[in-house]
Amino acid sequence: MATPMKTVRRNPSYSFLNPNLDSLGCLAKKITPDETTNFRKEYGYILSLLKMPFTKYEQEGVHTLLQFYNPSLRCFTFIDYLLVPTLEEYSLFLGIPIKKEVPYYSTMKAPDSIEIAKALYLSKSVVEANLTKKGGGFGFCMEFLVKRGCEAAEAKEWDTFRDILALSIYGIVLFSDVPNFVDMNAIHIFILQNPVPTLLGDVYHSIHHKGIQKGGKGGLVRFCAPLLYRWFRSHLPERGAFVDNRHTSKWAERIMGLRAKDIVWYNKALEDMEVVMSCGKFKNVPLMGLRGGINYNPVLARRTFGYAFVSPPEQTEIAENIFYHSATDNGQMAEAVQAWKSICWRDKKHFGQRDCATHEDYTKWVESVVAVQGMPFPPKDPLYPPAGK
């Protein structure tokens, strides 16, 4: 018999970065249909982020999701299942591949004005004249980027326009910090063109930090929240009671009414993607966000990739190897950087025959995890009862 599940009313309160996109939207309107296609080829689907307003309903959804965070497993723990945001899902949503190289980390040498000028098709003198200090670091004000982008569009300098628009999305949407300002971190990540590991690192580090500090009271979480909402929504039912009850039931009630069988586990678009399963000496994956590092456990996402959970993971695969803040790092970042020099990629040959089932040993393990962790809200009857009941 499964261990009884306890209810823990931890419910920390979170707030989210929700930047003003007005000036960025004005710049984006300058793009032509042909250049939209060219932009997508070069920068994936990031333009679509401007069409994803982070509404009150979506904020409530992410706020509810964060209540289920399990700091010991670095995942979200529900009644009889776990959900794990993965590098590959973020890569799929953004249309940006994960490069087989070390991603951005905070002590990496920043680009100089020549590198920035080359990346934006600008002159070195223009870059140096417009780099401004704000919020403790250098970068570009949106006023300059919008003005220069509009001038480029008017002159049909589309290479310049595309790069300025993409950089603006990186700085204002993906890696937002100071309002209406694209800082050097965003510029650097834009030049590297490998944003996915940093984006996911921001998610895990910020949630973990705010979920455990000062008794887990929450606070401002610094990551691209609309993108996390898109990930979360991709796993939830598209029809039936969950959707029908949207206007009459709270997010918490609807989530507590879901079971593993109701979750959308597998996205066929992931079928031929290689999966980053571990790096270097770590049996899991160390992530380096803008403000610190943490490891996450892709082994817990097997079902997302379309493969069965036969037994519980090995302890080494879910070990809490890394958690640090960039400002107070004691050498863990260097370990993570070294690990990313030896990425362990796995494809479908490694996982075996495609099968989204779960086996009894794994299910019992999940139940034991949930029994220890508890739930942030009272259990609810299933929204989708088994057939015949």
C-alpha cells in the first residue's frame, strides 16, 4: 500500500519579470514577410515571443506550477508523476539548436567593441559611442536600438535590421534585467548563439534559490516566464474538463485533478533529437544561468522523450551536485565549465524501443517521493476518471 500523501501548505509567493514590449513591438512591425522568413532561418522562433503576452491567467499558471517544485530532485512533483523542463524542449520551442560547446558563463571574457560591431553590422565608432552604463553594467538603451533598427529597415539594410531586432529580443525578453536596456550579458549570449542552456539554467537556479531561501518564501524569479508557461502548457490536456473548467476553477484545483495518464508526455518533434544526458564527471547536467549554477536531471524526463520508466533512477543520476551564486562562487562554476567540454549526447539507439509506459517499481518510487514531499494543495478527484466510472 502506498504511503499516505501529506498536504504541506508552503505556497511561497512569486513575482515575475514582465518587461514592457512597446518599443520592441514597434521595431518588429518594420519587418517584411520575406525578412520574417530570413529571420526565422537565422534566429529560430524568437519573434513569436512578442506575440505571447504574459497575461494574468498565464502568470497564475506559472505561479501554481512553482508551488510543486521539488528542490531535492530539481523537478516539479505532482500526485503520481514528475515534470522536468529539458534543454531539448526549450530548443524545440525556440527553434534554436544546442551547440556542442561550452555555453555562456558569467566569468567568460566579454566581447569587445570590435566583436559587437561585427555581430551587428555596425561600425566600431557607433558601438563605442552608444554603449551606456546602466544597472551596474554596460549595454545598449532600447532607444538607440530602435532608432538604428528603423533606419536600417528604411534603408533596406536587412542584415543589420535582423541582428538588431534579434539582439533586442534577447535583451528585453529572453534575458531581461534592467527595463528598456540590453545589457552585456544578453549581447554576449547573442554573439555566442547558444542561449538554450543559459535560459534553462536561469529557470532552475532562480526557482531553487527563491524556493529555499528564507524558509522558501519566494520572491522575484528571474527567468523568461512566458517560455516556462509554454513548456508547462505543452504537457497539459488540450480538451475536456481541464480546458472546460478554465473559467470556473482555479489553476490549483485543475492541476490537482490531473493524473499521469492525463499528461501529454511525448512530442513527436523530439523523436530524432539527440539528448544531453550528462556532462563530464557528472551523471546529470550542470547548468550555468546568468546569476548562478545548478544541476538538473534529464533521466527523470525519459517519458518526455518517448521512453519507458522501468525502475527508479540511480542516485548518482539525480545527485545534488551543484548549486552556487555567481557572486559567491567557490569553484563550482569552473567544474561546470570543464564538464561541458565533454557532453554526453544520447539518441534513440541508447534508449531502446519507444514506449511511454511506466512500470510498477518506478511508480512506487514516485509515490514515495510525493509522500515525503507532500502537496501544496488538497487532493482533488480526477478530472478524467478511468473509463466506465
